[in-house]
Amino acid sequence: MELVYRRAGAEDLDLLVKTRIEVLRAANGLDDTVDMSAVEAQSRDYYRKALSDGSHVAYLVFDGKELAGAGGVSFYRLLPTYHNPTGENAYIMNMYTRPACRRRGIAYRTLDFLVAAARERGVSRITLEATRMGRPLYEKYGFVGLGDEMELPL
């Protein structure tokens, strides 16, 4: 069956939240007994606001009526720098392909849509956090490691 890629809208809120929880469970090795209700509520609030104001773009991929994959990009602005004079940034997140649909180019093509959305906004810097499984895909696409970036967990 032919895959259909569709930009998500407010009418997809429930599906986006459900997919977000699936992604987090898979990425963190969490089973269904782990309570994700707070994350679910905050994700719903995030999507509702960010889809409305354009600070997040998400794509859903369907194989017939079944969801085959998804991905999103969030936009944010930091203080401009020499290397990024606008301060506009993008963060790829929530990339997911259902196990039964993998190895069909879904994630790569979803990245195409998300990167295009970032380019349309004039973004010159896109980052993401890669899982071990996703890292080869992102490297193939052209993403490189960030040697200078650091994090302080609080």
C-alpha cells in the first residue's frame, strides 16, 4: 500500500499525544505500568498551543488507515550569534516508525518534510537527540555530533 504523509493539525491532537507517549515508552524502555499521565497532559497542552502558534510542525505517516510513523520539529529563538545571526533554531523530536513499518524510508522522508519546514522559516540550525537505533539514519541524512555542547541536569 502507498504511504501517505500528512502535516498534522489540531484535529490530530489525540493521535499526536498517543504517539508521543509511545515514543517516550520505546526510547526509555518503559512498559505500560509506568504512569505517564502527567507527561500526557503536558504533551496535550504543548501540542495545542504549539500547533496553533506555529512553533511546532508535525507530520503523520499512514499506511492505509494505520499510523506508520510520525515526526515533529519545534522552533525556538535564542540570542543571535555570529554563526546564527537570526537566533532561530529548530529541534527535531518525536521521530517514530512502528516496528512493522521500518526499513521503508519513512523516517528519512519524514525528515525531508521537517527540514523543509525549518528552511521555510529561515532556520540555519537544527538539532536533535538521537537514540542508538536512530543515530545511523541521522548521520546518513547529514547530522553531525556536537562536540562543544554540554548539559547540566537539574
